[in-house]
Amino acid sequence: MNELPTDPGDEDTVWRVSSGSATVLGLSDQRVDVAPTTAYLMLGERCRRNCAFCAQARASLAPEGALSRVIWPPFHTGEVVEAVARAHAEGRIQRACFQVTVTPGHIEATRRAVERLATRSAVPICASVAPGKVEEVEALLAAGAQRVTIALDAACERVYAQVKGGSWARTLALLEECAQRFPGRMGTHLIVGLGETEQEMALRLQQMADWGVGVGLFSFTPVAGTPLAGRQPPPLAQYRRMQAARWLIVQGLDRAEHFRFAAQDGRLVAYGLSRQRLREVLATGEAFRTSGCPGCNRPYYNERPSGPLYNYPRPLTPAEAQREIEYLLKSLEYH
């Protein structure tokens, strides 16, 4: 159990740092296959919420320093702040991202953490939190956050009730209100493979784009010690279809209402573009890279380095891009 205090306003406190980020920041010495381009920081101890997929959930038996497949060792706050400032000034990172568990006073603790880092560095800051009202989001933005993320995780109310609990309607309404109040400064997370249909996911991606909310798309990853540890990740073809859907929607090249879905299971079988047009607009492979805030690549958050890569944490080679496009096209049903 971490015995160091975790109030980010105290010089003796700690922030947790993802293992890859710690290496890039010079806080630890280990080999990384792909360096993270964002410094991923975690605030708080075991979460009060009980999301079935999360290592930090209230009832999780996963190690307290785990989140998804990543270990987050603790470091003294002042040391982390200086390391982030130095790494950003030297061009080693492009962003800092706080992942915040729901604990007593977590919004105020996050506000102080954001303010402290923003005072020391010009690094763009994102805070992924669970606020209860617009004013809490406003306070984080005023403290120096460039973007605030309110994670839906689930694509629809049915799945939200199964894996997260709480009020879907209230969370969605808060996200919509914040998107209207703070245009271009809100984000969310959506996880493919929690039990939603592809049609449900595509329609949610379209709604978020229409609201101006950035989406970090994740693949469900089973984590030991969580209730969903025995569930399999989604098939790679399903994830590729959702990545392409997000890309086409965000780039304004297509809309979800132009997609075609299988009547029996909601599987996406065709976009509103021809095969040749898809090859053209997906040619760079950008659709298959990590999505989220600018400068976020989350290396191996959803996969092992040996693959398969659900999210490429780097630019694809021309051969990789062509391979992924053809793989995607083979999973569709164009006539």
C-alpha cells in the first residue's frame, strides 16, 4: 500500500506515473519499444466507482498501481512536475494527461494538480475526471487544463448500466452541456467490445462529433482481478471497422446515417463510400492510429508489443497501411 500522501498541493505528496512515461521523463530506467508522446499521470487511490472493466474499481483485485495493462509507480509530486516541464521544453512529450480516480475531494485535488503543473510549464494538459456539475469542469479549465474528458466508456445506456452503473442520462447531459459551454475543450472515452452493437457505437461516435467532443477510442482489454477478466477482447476486424468509422466521421468524409448495418446483429457492413474511395481516404493509415487528444499515442495500453496492434502508437508504414485497409475491406459486404 502506498504510504505517501496523495494531496497534490503538498510537497511530500506523490503522483503515479505510467511506467512508459516515467522512462521518457527520466524518472526510471527501462526499455520502451515505443516512447509515449504524452506524460500519463494518475491521481487518487482505489476508486469509489465500480466499473467492471477497470483495475482501479472499488471491488477490483488488481494491484493498486495498475490501470489497464499498465503499471503506474508513484513519484514525489515536485519531481514529476519538474520532469514534465523539462521533457516538454526539450520536445520529448507533447502533452500531460491526468487520469483521476473518484475519491473524496478528487475534483479539487485535480484542480490543484493542474494549476501546479500549468504554473511551471506550458505543456498542454488534459484531465480525465468524473465531475458532477459544469462548474467543476469550468474550474479545471480555468486552472490551466486545455481539455477535460468525461468518460462515457459505454456506447449506450444498456451497456453503461451493465458495466458502470450510475446515471447514463445525467452523465450524457453533463457532457452535452459542457460541450456547448466550452466548445473544442471536451473529450470522452468509448470502449469497443463491452457488449454494444457496432451500430450503437457508430451512432455514438457521430453524436460526439456533432457535439464537438473528441473521442479517445479504446479496445476492451481484460484485466486480471476485474469482473470482466474472463471476457475476450473484440475481434480485430470489429475494432478496425470502428476505427475507420470514427476517422471518416471526424474528418467529415462520411456520416453514421449513411452506413449500412446487418439487421440481425447491427454489424457494420458498408460505409457510405465506395471501396475505391475508402482506399483513397484511408491510404495514410491515420485511421488506425491511437485516437484521443493531440499528441496522445498510449503505447500498448490495449495490446502486447507482440501484437496484434489495436491502436498503432506511431505512423504506419505504407505496407502496414495497405495491409490494414485490405483487411478492413475484406470484413465488409460491398456488392
